[in-house]
Amino acid sequence: MLAALSADQELYARHINVHANNGVIRLSGYVWTQPDLEEAKRVAESVQGVSRVVDDLELERGGIDNSPVSR
């Protein structure tokens, strides 16, 4: 699951944590934009064997996207 999130070119997944239990995936951690929140859930739902995604991600407002500090 983490590999799928990391492979997505539209999503910076470094601060996303993934916990799996019998097909239920819980995403936690944070992202910087609303589209990243939506993309993380979409990617998780697309992985074979996933029956449900619990989205506990937080939007880190004011995060500096595409900077050497944040990446």
C-alpha cells in the first residue's frame, strides 16, 4: 500500500502512515493540500484486496510544498 502511495506522481506520501487489517486500510499522518487528501484515498481504494479505507489524514495548512525542507 505504501508503495502504491509513494509511486503516485501526483502525491507526496512521505508523511502518510498506512495500517492494514483484513482489507481495511487506515491512512494517518498529514498532507499539504486538499487534492492530496483525495488522491491518497483514491490510490488506497484502487489497491487490490482493499475493502475499505479509513481516512485519518490531516491537512497541514501552511506546509511548504516543493521545498527542500519539506521534501
